[in-house]
Amino acid sequence: MAVLVIAEHHNGRLAAATLNTVTAATQLGGDVHVLVAGENIAQVAKAAAQVGGVAKVRTVDAAHYKDALPENVAPLVASIAKEYSHVLAPATTFGKNVSPRAAALLDVAQISDVVAVESADTFVRPIYAGSAMATVQSSDAIKVITVRATGFDAAAAGGGSASVEPVTATAPVDSAKLLGQELTKSERPELTAARIVVSGGRGVGSAENFKVVAALADKLGAALGASRAAVDAGFVPNDYQVGQTGKIVAPELYIAVGISGAIQHLAGMKDSRVIVAINKDADAPIFQVADYGLVADLFQAVPEMVAELGK
Amino acid sequence: MKILVAVKRVVDSNIKVRVKADGSGMETANLKMAMNPFDEIAVEEAVRLKEAGSATEVVAVSMGPGACQETLRSAMAMGADRSILVQTDADLQPLAVAKLLAAIVKKEVPRVVFLGKQAIDDDSNQTGQMLAALIDWPQGTFASKVKLADGNVEVTREIDGGLETVSLQLPAVITADLRLNTPRYVTLPNIMKAKKKPMETLRPEDLGVDIAPRLKTLKVTDPPSRKAGAKVADVKELVAKLRSEAKVI
């Protein structure tokens, strides 16, 4: 049987995490189909058809899928899921919102945040903020899964030539409507897709002081992140949060500035290739996972680093 | 307007939980337990809505062993009026919890159900969405702001790119994110008062719900560990190493 991937897309573009989800799907044995639901989605459908490893793109173009509301998307997914052995979505706020709703409509469990595929019915996922990895086996006929992007390489965005086939729309549900979005405008790369991430923690002290950390991010062309403590303290918005309950990142380089290294933060970044910690407390747990640790006052070290990088 | 709040008993968030030596699960015996932090936020929001006059009654629900009574007492100490325990020693997975909650929703007929967005033990982030599907209500997940009106509720949601606001027709399911509110500290008089508030105990059989688990945990292991690297003396050395040794910049 084939495997279905629910595509996440915004403004005519496939979201990056969809590509990692396709890679996970290719490990399950069976053709990979991608569902693109939305309004005016021709461009996204074309992009999805070019993704390496995708055999078929299934499209549905209707106004009630425009805002990706789970009240409409979940019944759509459920309406075609019986043709598939697995239904996968990226473990983003989109996938986390839609996928469990679809699973319940199908009367099956969801396996959340899968980081490895052991076999067609057995998967590995982190529990307790990544303090442990659980290997779980599903007995359901349809396996509904959300995929943690950092566990799988991105599928090639080009080179594929999938067929495109329309799906019948489900009846519109009007119990929810989108009033508006307030998206963080940033020139910086997106956190989960960035090659370098610079994050600040409680040690940064204030929203104003975050400029110090931002300057380093900008010097490196990096994304800017934060610990939950910094979000809790109101230094930065929640969408900067890296950790168990925020975003999961695994960049080439992660620089933690003024972050002590609580388990819940480590859960979001410990798969980074190289970790740098700058903290004035030599005993901070962040140093236990850092490849390079610098015990220093961040307000001296960070501007100095910006200057040094300019040399 | 009646509000139902679901709360889960988990290991206290300040405790580091370890994998059992035989790899069968986590070592949770004798650890300090507490209400799941996101559920605390959910209870707080419900209680605030009652205090603001938007809700008339707040009913807390929990599921699991008898010790969940403590969690329900905490919810009532925060301000919930009464509580329901669905008592079972069985392994309850999110789909089963959602089905049990759906059965309670049919009995209690609340206008809003609040839950935490995820529990910090299994990190599933499913139950609210599953409940909404089973009872065919709209859902406002990862809520950072809730504005309750007559026939609808406006929920501002934390999404990957920032925030979005949805309008949901009531009745609706809402799951709480971190910034929705800061839960109150419970005071001793309120803890005493909570002891006198009513608590009903049900069994899954009473609700006619099949709670059989769908997922079997084959093993639990430690995550791949990272070794601490070296300390560098100064910024100059750090930048030099990042350039020549790690080759990341």
C-alpha cells in the first residue's frame, strides 16, 4: 500500500519540513503520495511533484482549505486515509494541529515526533523531553505519524516527476474561521531551517539586551532563538523558543548565550552538529553538551566575538 | 456556562527521570508527582473565566490511578468547583483519554473544554485535538489568549511563524500553551476548602469506553549522549577553533 504525506505549505511554497517528512515516508516501503490541500495550489502541487521519491501528488483546491484549519483538513485526510498504510505529517504546529484530529476520526493512535523508522509498524520517538527514546509498535491498520524534521534528511526538492491527481473535497465545516495572523517579520533565516542558530537565555537579562545576541546572529547570518526562560521573562516572543515545548533544531552550529541548559532546552538543540556555550557560570549544565565552552560574561564576550568574526 | 478542564498527573517537572535498567520504561516509582504544567495553565484560565463572570462552573477531570485524587484536589484548590476521577490502573493512551473525555462531555455538557497542549511525560500533544474530533467541536490548540463571547470564542494560537487568531463557534476545545497565563500559587485556606469540594469517581466501564492501548512500547533507552567538549580560554581561541577545527564558520 502507498504512504500519504500531508504537505504543509504557505504562500505558494512547500514548507521545508515537508521534505524531511517525505524522506521518512520513503523508509516505510510503498509509493509515496503527497496531499496538497488549499486554495490556488497549482504552484505548490508542481513543487511537490518535483520532490524526489514522490510517486503521486493528490490535490484539492477549495476555499475551505485555504487556512489549513483542522476542522476542514482532518476530515479530508480521513476521507482518503483508508487507501494508505501510513499517513505522515511534519511535527510542526500545522501537523500537530491537524494530524491527531485525523487519527481520532480514523479511530487510530498517533505516533508523535518520530525520529527513526525501525520497520513499517515500529518507530522511535523521544519522551520526557528527550531524556529517553521509546521504541513503539503500532497495532493499528493505518499508522498516523508526525515526523520530527531533525530525524530525517530533506528529500531533494527537484528531480522528481510525480503524477498529479485531484481528490474530491469534503463538505465545508464553518465552526472555525481564521481572523488573522501576526507573523514575526525577520530578515533572519527561519529557526528550524537555519545552518547556524544563536540563542539567548535568562542570562541576557532583558528584551533590550537581546540586541547583543541578535548582533552575533546577524554577523553569522544565523537564526535567533531563545530558551523558555527568556520567553517566560518576556525578552522575546514565543516563536523564538527552542526546546521541548518550542522548536526542535539541529543546525551545523548552535551558540547558546547565557543559557544554563535545562533539560527542556537541551531537548530542542542537542542534535546540533557543533554546540558552543557562552556562560559566566562554569558549572552550568550547558557545558556538559557543548563542544566548545567559554566561561565569560556574555556582555563582553559576545561583542568581542562579533568584532573577531569581522577580522 | 460550564467549563470542563482535563488534568494529568505527571512526574514533577523539576525532576530528571531516568530509564529503567531493564529498558522497559522510566523509573517513576517514589518520585514527586505534580499536575502537568500545561494543565495548570488550563485550570488557571478556566478559573479566571469564572472569576470574570464568563463561566458559572469549573469541573476538573483526571484519569488514572487513585493517586490522581491529589491532582484533582490541586485543581480544586486553584478554584475548580468539583471534580471527576476516572479511576483505572490501566495504561491510558491519548486516544483512550480522548474517548473517556468525550463520554464525560456527553454527561456534563460543558460549553468549553480546556486541556494542556501536551503532557511533559509522553510529550504526545494529541488529546485535545482527538477529543475535538470525537465530539465534532472546533479546536483552538496552543492558545496564548482566549476571549470568550456569547456564541463563540476567539483563540490566539502560538504557531511556528508567530501568532494566529481563530474564531470558534461554541462549544469548543481549547489547549493551553505556555504564555496563556501564569498559574496562581494555591494558598492553605484554599487547599483546606478544596478538601470539602465534591469528587466523583467513575470507572472506564461505567462510561462504556474501550481503552485498549494501540501502541506497545518495545523498549526505552537512553538518548545518544553527547560528551562535553573543551573549554576555550577566550573569544579569540573560540573563533579560531570554529574556523579551523570545527569548520562551521
